[in-house]
Amino acid sequence: MASNTQRASNRTTLGRRKAARSVDFGLLEPNYKKGRSTYSVMYSLKPKVVDFDKVWVQLRPTIIDIINLVPISNVQWHHKFSDVYDICVSIPTPLSERLYQEVKACIKEHVQQKRAEIREVDPDLLIQEYNKMWNIFHQGAIYIHLLFGYLNKQFVRQKRCTDLDNFAQYAAFLQIPDVKEIGCLALEIWKEDLVKEILPALVKLLLAAIDSDRKGNYPQVANVVSGVINSLVKMEETAFDAPPEGTRYKSRESMTAFYQENFEKPMLNDTEIYYSSLAQKMLAELSCSAYMEQVIIMLEQEEIRAKKYLHESSVEKVISLCQRVMIKAHKEKLHSVCHDLITNEENKDLRNMYRLLKPIQAGLNVMVKEFEEYVKAKGLEAVSRLSGDNVPQQFVENVLRVYNKFNDMKTVVFMDDGEFSSGLDKALQGVVNSKEFGQSVPKASERLARYTDSLLKKTTKGLSDADLETKLGSAIVIFRYIEDKDIFQKFYSKMLANRLIASTSISMDAEELMINKLKQACGYEFTSKLSRMFTDIGLSQELSSNFDKYISEIKPSRPGTKFVPTQALILQAGSWPLNAPQLSTNATTNQTAQDVANFHLPMIFQPVIQEFETFYTGKHNGRKLTWLYNMSQGDVRLTYLDKPYVAQMYAYQIAALLCFERRDTVVVREIGEEIGVSGEYLLKTIRTIIDVSILTCDEPTLTIDSPLKLNLSLNSKRMKFRLQAPQVNKVVEKEQEAVANTFQVTQDRKYYMECAIVRIMKTRKVLKHNALVSEIMDQTKSRFTPDVAFIKKSIEDLIEKMYIQRTDQNDEYQYLA
């Protein structure tokens, strides 16, 4: 028996600790966890018979002392904790319920005593006195809760949860027993027996203190006011734990019901009345600008005030209420001056208006619309004043000036708000894609392509690499707003081809930089052909080097044969925007092709051309070479003059000039018959040679029968010069119209559209008409903006080709595998 007792004693010993002589509840929180308090003496937890009345007589004064934060010794705390445990596990019957009722009565009596004391307090000092009582009582309730931790665990929680656990599916319909943990019970008694009696007077004083603060008479008891207000939330605690020192008290929404009903509601009502009348008064006395400034100041002050006094759950409600009565109720007046503020660019007032209207639902709609319309009007005005020879540069610079100005305004005034960003994009898209009177397509694609062409040519001077990159980046800004990006691609690829073939690019790095920027904007597919053009140039240089070695090897076996030094560019037909023998995409293309169809290559070039074809076909079986003589250039040395001039010419010009190798005077008709060129193009070719004074014509008007003479007295400051390419029509901006309406552009769009439809239907399998149209628009917008009729025509074509079919459902398509 002794052995069993010893084991029980050892098993139930709670340990030892070095204890302070007393616990000061007014200054410190005890470091006792529930059910884990430690003793400086051995104590058995074995149940025993307890004389409740005797124990309670000693326990009750300690409870009162603890509630009043009277310091007690550590040993006394341990003994009282043990007394609670003994009562809860006493035999033959636990006395937990009786203990609970006695503690409840004790606390109730104490609270009633405090109620009697506060009745005698001067009404003007009610807040201060109540706050003192509350702080002591609340802290005391925390300690009482800890002291009766075992009672809470063994009696209260079991009584509340046992039935609900057994009938969990009916928990919503079962009545929870009216039993609370001791800490919660103390706060409930405080609320019911003391607070509710003085609540009307308390709320009145609190509202008066807040109102006084609004009027600039800051109460000296601000902390007291905040403490009293937050006490209305704290007394609703259910998960009863002391908050860490220095942290703000937080609670669940369900714990603020008493606070909301008895204080927050009248406080919000007072706030609404105050600011409604104040707003009416300010609107009558102040200008709209001054009104907005005052409202911003008041909102900031009210937010600070709410955070200082109120529970955190009320802060957002107060701010929303103030915004409703001072902004939303009068937003029509703010909207009425919005147009003038934007057109006058009153940035300070616009910033204030934005700050006020941003939190209001749909409050910014009018501002965004006015901003978008103003930007568009300014942009259209900027692009309508273009004149002179550098229209592309003027167009880009004017659009960028508008973009930079209003993009800065969007950032500084409207804080990069998404709605204003969208408005700016829509406005600039309307500006860039605007059509001039009488035009069916916008000119932005051609202008931007010509602008980038001017930047990337060798003729560009005074630009560092950083400046060039900046300007190309600015061009991409405008490019993103162009709807018909495929037309820009046509222009850009044509100009890039000219630069690469003529070796007039400022640098290959700059060309590659621009292509990378286009790739980032539109994807790899958009620039795949442009990248292939670069590859062809690189491969051609390697091929020319190998061909030179080949010629040097066969020369010994071909004595007497002269091979003109040649650098051939092998260009992939599908990637380069070149057509033979067409020179341009103007209306006279077919006639030009007829004029040069019978061109006779000069005999001096034929050996090297034949050898190159043999060399190339030997390395690449199955490929066909088509010579683009209209794009071919060569250097001709004029050896009949005193100075060794070198003229860079096109193939047709070289052929015409070679007619003067054995004679000094030749008739135009004879030149045409000898080189196989006729018509208007022959005259244009001869005119380009006359313009540089290599040939002379005595007749004022050049005709087919005009005699030409070799200028034996040519004198030029430059030893090397270039002849212009013959052009049937002068290249002007109107070429945009021709490019946009060419069969090739239409066909490219048709193929791209059909590929997009097939991709979508292959993924979706079955799709409604409207959904299909929407997805098509999303996939094609990176290249062009199709109209609905074009989409319907493409769908019909694919149905005929049996890629898709209509289903039995209305307006629905199905993919055919």
C-alpha cells in the first residue's frame, strides 16, 4: 500500500520552482499556464473529501483580492489553485457546479458594489472613473480565469461540449448551456450589471469627446476615451486569453455585436449628420478646387481620429461613410468641372479629384472618358499639321510628344491607374490609326516604316548607339498602337531588303536590335522572315568566298576567259519581298515587266554568271536560281577620262553604258535594241545616266530617236558616285494605298485567318459562332484587325474545304479531324 502511494505521489508531483515572495497583479502577468502551475512543496492530486464551506471561506477573500489586483504571495496562489482542484475532484461527489455558482455570486456582488460606487461619480468624470475601474477589473478577470483554469477545463467546457459532440448533426438546433468560463463570466456580469446601466451616459460623453476632437478641441483624456470604447469590445471575449503586452486587441466579427449596436451605430449616425451639413456648407462657400482640398484634409484627419479612438473594425466604415456623404453625394458637381480641369490641364486639382473619386464605385468613369477624348483631340491635332519632305519623322515625333506628355500626366496625376492607362492607349490607338480625308487606310504603317528606315541607314549622322536605341524604342511605342501591323511588316521588310542588298545599313547590330524589339512586341512568327533575311546575307558572304576560291582554281584551265569579280547574294524567295523583274508595287508594274522582259545580259558578265550557276547547283541539287537584275549593282571604272572615276550603277544602266565602249555617239533606239529594254523604262534608265553627266543629249526632250554622246569632259568633285535607280513613278506616301489593297496583303491575311480558325477549332472541337469570332479577334489583333464580314467569309471557305462543319445546334461549328 505504501508503495502504491509513493508511486501516485511521484506521478502527480508537478515539480519545483524558485518562486518570488509575492505576485503583484497590478504590475505583472503571472507566468502560469493552465493546469501546469508549479509548487515549492510536494502535493498529491489524489481526490479526497473536501469541506466546501471551510475551503470557500478562505478562497473567497483571495478572489476579491485578485479582482482588485491586490498582490498575494506565490505560495498563497499555489494553495488557492490547489483548493480549486480539490473541490473539482472531491469525493464522493465533485463540487464543481457549486463552486461555479459561488464564484458567479461573488463576482456579481463585487460588480454591484462597483456599480454603486460609480453612481456617486461626478458625471463629468464618468469616463475617467469608469476607465480606471475597467482596467483593474479586466486585468483581474484574466487572473481569476487562470486561477480557475481547472474548473474551466473540467466543468465548464465539458458541460458545454458533451451534448453537442454526441449530436453534432443537430448542433445548430441545440441550446448551449448557459455556462461560461470564469473570465468570460466575469466580463458578462460586468456588462449586464454595470455597463448597461451607465451606457447611455457613457456613449453620450464618448460621442461628445469625438465631436470635440473634430472641432479642434482635442480632449486631454484621448487615451481614456479610446480605452473605454475598446472596452465595449473586450467585454465580449469568448476565447479568453490575455493579449501580449503592447499589442492592439483584436476580436472576431461576432464579438463586436454589443459594440456595434450600442456605440458604433450612434457614432456613425452622428458622423453622417456632421459631415453632411458640413459638406453642404462648404459647397455653398468654396470653389470646387478648394472644396476638394478641404475634403482630402478632413478624410485624412478622420482616418487618424478613427484609428486613435475606435475599434479597428469601425475605421473603414467611418471612412466609407465620409466618402459617401462628402464625395459620392456630390460627384455630379465634381464631374461637371472635370472637362474644364482636363482641358486646362489643372494637374493639382485633377490629382485631388482622382484621389476623391477613386474609392467611389464607377466614380472615375467620367474622368477617364474626358481624359481619353482630350488626349485623342490633342493627338489628332498634332498629326494634322504634317507637311514637307520629312513627314514620317514629323508624324513619329508629334505622336511621341503627345504620348510622353500624357503618359507623364497619367503617372503623376493619376498614379498609373489602370483605367487611365487603358484610356490613354485607346486615345493613341485612335490617333495612330486615323485616316485622312479621302483615304481608305491609315498611313501610320508606312510612315513608321520610313522613319525606322531613315534611322537605320548609313546617312544617319550624329546619333550614338544609346540615342539610336532610344529612338528605336520610341518607334516601338507607336508600333504597338498600329492595328494593321501586317502592312507595316510589308513596308519594313521591303526597306530592310533594300538596306541589306545595297549595304546601306548603319550596322547589323542596329538592324538586329530593331528586329528583336519587333519580336518582343509581336512574337517570333512576325519576325521570322526578317531573321531569315539576316541569315541569307551571312550565308551569301560565305558562299561568295568559296566561289572566289573556285574561280581561282578553274582560271588556269580557261585561258582567255575573263571572270568579273562578283559577290552574289542568294536570297530565299519566300522570305524576301522581291519580285523579278518588277521594280515597285505601283500601278505600272505589268508594263515595266514587259519593258525589261527581253533584257540581254552584257557578254562580259555571262562567263561568271554561268560558272556561278554551275558552282551553286553542284552544291545544292534541286534549287532554282532567278537573277534579279533590277536589284543588281556594279562598279564601272571610267577609264576614258583624265581622272579614274568610279560609278556605282544598276545592271540596266551598266548595259546601256557598255554600248559606248566602241563609239562615242549612240541613238536611244539602238541602245534599247542592243540591251533588250524598251518603252518608258528605257528612257528612264537613260535619263539617270544623263543626270550624272556621263552622257549628254542636245535635245530638250529625251525620245526614242534622241542621239546620245559620251561626255569626254566629265568633271566631278567626287571620284566615286552612285546612280539612282530608274523609277517609273516617284515613291510617295500614296504607295500606302497600293500596298494595303494589293492581292498579296489580302491573301496573306486570308491564310493567317484560316490558320487561326483551324488552330482554335482543333483545340476546342466544338464552338459557338460568337465565341469563335471572339477568339479569332484575340489571335489576329497582333497583326491586323479583321472585320466580321472577313471572318465569316473565312469560316465559309473552311467549311467548303471540309476543315469544319456546322452542327445541328444553332450557330455552332465542329472540327473535322
